[in-house]
Amino acid sequence: MEFIYSDGGRSKYFRGRVGDCVVRAIANATGKDYKEIYDGINRLAKGERTGSRKRGKSSARNGVYKETEKKYIEGELGWVWVPLMGIGTGCQAHLSSHDLPAKGNYIVRTSRHLTCVKDGKLYDTYDCTRDGTRCVYGYWREPTSQEREKHAQNVANAQIEQNIKDKVKARRKAIKTQYAKKIAKAKRLVAKLERERDKKLSEIE
């Protein structure tokens, strides 16, 4: 497979060696601006949950978890995943011109790395093919016009649903605040009445 050096546009914004293969591969495959993808990945990373198995969050500069890269590539771009390897099947395809489509733009997943193949050529900052022996788990392809329309509709529906959830949440918050004020006012009134009661009782004694 022919190798063509490309940092996806990183050099316009950053210097030095970084672990940005996800951003780089997406930029090379889609032609989108590197910084736009970089910021989009970091935005999604803010919503990640951490735990015993996942202590840190994704970073567009230093590494991205698979769930977040999938959310961006499939959820935001609408690209379609094509698996080339299943559980127990062993390696079925390699990063070579023999096993990948000769035409089209693809974001290719290999072991611990994302790269880009366009019209049978590898676009990356180094030749990661391992002489054509590196196993490919699958790749994302560009959506068809029909798939783009369906994705756009899904995004619109999701936005409508999110807007409804936000309104409900805001309404609940407003109601809680309203009743919290009423409760606080009632407590102050009770405290005042108790003070008046105690004062009268002391006068009687």
C-alpha cells in the first residue's frame, strides 16, 4: 500500500509529537478542519464517566476511548461501520491494498490505532501497515445520500427530544425553587409564632 505523509492539518495548530491518531485519521478521511474535530472530540470527552477501569477521560491530543471516537464518527458525522473481524474469527483482513477497497475514503481501525485509507493509499504520519501484515478490525465508510438523510433526521429528532428534556428539567427546577421559597417562608412564620408563644408563656409565669 502506497504511503503518503499527512498530519491531517495538525501542524497549522500544534507542534511536537502527540497521540492524535483519531483526530488525524478523521481529518484525512473527511477533509474537515483538524481543529474542528479536535474541539469536537474534547467536547464529547467532557461527558465521559470515569471509574476503576477508566480513570481518565479522552483527550484529542493524547488518546481517545473507543466509545467517544464512535460517538463522533457515527453519531456526529454519520459514517457507517463495516466490521472485518468478529469474536473468534481471527484476523480476516490486513492493512494492505489487497484487503481494503481500492476506491473511496475510509477511517480504518487497527490494534490501538486509527488511520486513513483513501483510494487505496495510506494517509498518516508514518507507515503503520507493518508491511501489509497489520490486522484490520474494520473501517468506517462515507454514508450514502440516503444514509445521510436518515442520519440528519435522527440528529434532528434527538435534538427535539433533548430540548423537551431540557424544558422538563428547567420546569422541575423552577417548581422546586418555588416550593423551597414557600417552605422557607413557612418556617420563618412558624419560628415567629413560636417566639410569640414563648414570650406570652413567660409573661404568664
